[in-house]
Amino acid sequence: MTSATAPNPVDSSLPPGVMSLASEQQKQTTASATLGQGDFLKLMTAQLKNQDPMAPMDNGQFLGQMAQFSTVSSLGDMATQLKALSDQMSGSRLLSSGSLIGRSVLSPSNVGELPQGGSLDGVVRLQEPADGATVTVRNAVGQIMETFNLGPSGSGDYPFSWDGALKGGATALPGKYQVSVSVSRAGKSSAEAALLYTPVASVSMAGGDIKLNLNNGGSLPLSQVTNLR
């Protein structure tokens, strides 16, 4: 049983000059399939020449056809202009978002970085009142480095900061540390995601929205940024 394969309109085995000619002919064929204003006027002229002299076209019908064509043409031009404007605005948004590179945004993460001479900062976000909350900072092997205890609190954001200070006066080495949050309500504890300030490494466009690529490997849509510093 044999099978037939549709010929490729542009054969990559042809010389470059022939390929360019074939591509141009294909573009012209595509363009010729589109009804333009000149083609419409030719059709209208032919319609007038070949109309029944005993029952000529009504003026209102003639004007209605012209109005319809004008409306369709205007809508096509408007769509093209709106698309160009949208692309231009997206490009401007991406360029302006480049100013966020190097700054830190608050994003959900369980890994924070203690910079040299700086601090690891974050927020405990309570969606509803709690009897208490505990923030625990651990090193890579799970050793507890610091804890922060929050007493009975209402809903809201409660910031915390760790500068690397350890018991006995020592200072932790710069690097990545694990951060966990435990919230207690009515005698029950539940783990919740920590919100940590993380530097922005780069920005990109994803589905029409600006995406911030963070130093910890995560990402955050610009529309979801609530805190920036």
C-alpha cells in the first residue's frame, strides 16, 4: 500500500534564490485571496452594469452594501491598530519592570537567604485570628538556628527579621536557610507557608503578564506583588 505526501510549497533543497521566489509567490497568492477595496468597487461596478433594467438596484440597498464594506474595513483596521498598541504597551511594561531587578519582593517560600552583613526578613500572614504562631529558622542539616514566637494575634501581617545572631554571641554564615511557620488555633497547630523577601533576578513576559524571576529559583507574577523594598 502506497501513501501520498502533499508537496511542500517551499522546498528547502532548492537554491536560496529559488526559495525566495517561491516564498514571494506564496505570499502573493495569500494576499490575492483577500478582498480589498478595489476588488469591492469592481464587484459593485459589475453588479450595476448587469442589473435588470426593469428592476434596478434600490439606492438604499446599494448604500447599505457600501456601508457594510466600510464598517468591516474599519473594524479590520481598528483591530490591527489595537494589536500594535497592545504589543507596544507590553514592551513598555517589560522595560519599566526591569527597574525591579535587584530589589526584593515578598513571596511564598520556605527557603530564605542570609546575605553577608544583612538579614533574612519575612512576614507571618494570618488570614484569621490565631492563638499564636512560631517561625523556625533551620540550617541545611535541619539544626534550629533561631525561633520567633508570636502570641495571640488578629489577622494581618507580622514581620520578622534574623541577622544571623546565634546564642553565645556567634554569627551564622551567610547562605540559604529553611524557614517554617506553625500557627496554633483552638489547641491545634498547622503549618503555613512563610512569606520571605527575595531579590528579583530578572523579568520576563508570560501570557501577557510580567513575571518576576527570583534569586531562589521561584517566580511571581507582577500582579501578585504586595510588598516591595
